[in-house]
Amino acid sequence: MRSVLKIIIGTVALLPVGSAAEINHLPQPWRQDAVVLGADETADVERYLHELSFAHSQRAPSAIENGIRGTGGSVGTRRLYMDFRFRQDFAFNEDRQRFLLDIQRSEDFDGSYDRQLVGFRHQLTGATEVWLQGDVFADKSLADIYLSGRHTFDNESWFHGSWILPDHYFNDKTRSNDSFVDPAQSFFLQWHRPAEQQQSGTTASVTYSPPSTFDSRSEGLVVENETVRGALSHQHRRGDWQLRMSLSGEHTRRHYNLDELAGGIPTRRDHIWIETEAVYDNHRLQPGIGLHYFYLREQGYTGRNLDEIVDLRRREPMLSGHFRVPLTPSASLRPAIYLSTPDIDQSYSESGDENHRGFTGKFALPFEILLSREDNAILTLAPTFYLHKPAFGGGNLQLHWPM
């Protein structure tokens, strides 16, 4: 419970919307590949500058809106960053029941992941509904179960809670010698308050995965894990300004016992990402400016993919700015600049040190095409260029199609 209090108190105290926050506004349950294997490559100097420049340019949907929302961009010669979600809510029986489909693909510090949630929700009363969802695989031992409920209050704000059982049938269904010593579970809580103005409101989310222990004989390790991930976002209009603020964070503690190494390896990760943005709407160019701060502290074992001991500290303040140039009724250019001064101390037991202090930057030329005026569907094609070296900074493709 102490780690839960840390993230909640930290969130409330800072009260400061970006891609990192959007990910943590979705349930982020315990993942077997995350705790056993971990990420398969280290982050270079430009890694999170890439993520900022490839972040979704369109307004984030609320937790109950349907549609396609995806962005992807090159973060290396062999690596593609992707953050994609397709959500559709199909009503039947006079809207008292709905079939839910929620397909997700993204990544965190433990690597990329895919989720394909299918399920149903049932309206118990005018204000309360219950959900049953599952992330189902052909291998039954890997199926996750989501049991959820949501209550809507008189002011249209709502509270959502989920109890998630990752790999619930693993010990009974697996053909391997791996097993849970202490079963994994995760709890997701979310509160949302809409505002009277359009595109305004506040959302707070937290996912807590209490202590669990997994014995992986196939990888020769036993890992204990406890994780808290949270996000707080707020956006509102003040005069001619559209203001957005967000805070996202992670607090993870693990302990690895490796077959080839006597004694255990305590592992910790603490992360925070703060973002603020202001856009002036009462001008043809709609100029905007953003302030961003990325912090990551990680020590311990990386998992079997890298199979190394890491000691990492990364602090990265970033500044962004953009404006929009209308070209035709259905197309516009949105030049943007991203400036950063990363302070990185990063050492791995095998890969060696990779420290950096200095300036990095990117310039982007996003070309936005309105595919459907009725649905406000937008396709964005964006080449980017480094400012701190003469090189191409990678291409970005985005599709946003509300449904």
C-alpha cells in the first residue's frame, strides 16, 4: 500500500494531455513477457524526443468514445514506434447490452505489447453498468480476464473500476514447467469529470498490480513484481486559449533470483512525464507551445532479452511549438519544432556506458489531410529532420477516425 500512496499523493500534489498519459489512462495489467523478458534494446539519446515528435496531434478521445487512433514512426534503422487503438461499442437489445471490441498496440519500458479485448457490458440501472472482457489467446494459459463496473453520477461524471486477472488459468493450462507462486492480479480505477465546454474535462487513472511471484523454469529465474502506474489529465478553454495539462508516472519494484547467480537482484524503476500545452485558437495559424519534462530512474536487472544489470538516470526537459497553415479546404501543413537538453547517465553490465549532456532537436513538417468532414477523420504524413546533426529524423504516419 505504501507504493500506492506514493503515486496518488504525487499525482494530487503536482496536478499538472500527451501520449504517455493516454497510455496510462488505459488499464496496464501485469504482463509475463514484461517481467521475465523485458525490453529487447536500450534507449538511445533521441529515443524520447522521437516519441514526443510522433505523439498524436489530434485531440485525445474520452474513455467512452469509439474510433481508430494510431501513430507510428521510425526510431531507428530497425525499430518502429507504434501507438494504436481501435475501440468499437456495438449496442443491441435497445441499448441495454453492448458488445465491446478494443484492440491495442503500444509499448512501455518493458517492450511492445498487443491486446485484443472482447466482451460485453450490461446496463444494470440507468446509472450503473457491469463489464466482462477478456484478452483471449489460442493458448488458454495466457488469457486475461477483466471484471469491471462503472457508475455515472448526476453531473455526468463517472467512476470506473476493474479487477484484472492476468494469465488466470496459467498454472492449470500451461504445458511448460513455469508457474505462479503468488498469482498476479491488477486493479484499475478511473474517474472522469466532463466540463460544460466542448473538449474539456478531467480524467484521473491508476493501475495497481500488487506483489506477485512468477517462477520461470524455461528462462531460469524467479521474479517478484509490484507496480503502480497512474495518469492525470486536464484540458479546458480560457478565452481564446485551449489549455492541456497532464501527468503520467510509474513506480515499479522487482526482485530477480537467477539460476546462474547466487543471491537476488533488487530492481527498481521510477518514472514521471509532465506535459503542458497552450493553443491560441483565435488566429488563422492557431499557434501552440508546449513544455515537457521526462524523468526516469532505473536500477537492477533488465530481464532475459538484454540479460544485463542497468544503472540509469535520465532527465530531459523539452520545448515544442507549432502552427497550422491551411492549404486547401481539406489539407493543411502543421510545421513543428522540438527542442531538448537530455541529461543521461546510462550504464549496462555488457553494453557499456552511454552518457550524454547537450542539445538535441527535431523539425517536423506534418501534412494533414481531412478524409471525412462528417467524422472529422484525419490522415497525417510527417517527415522529420534532426536539428543537432545533418540527418533525416524519421517519418511519421497518423490516422484518427472517430466513429
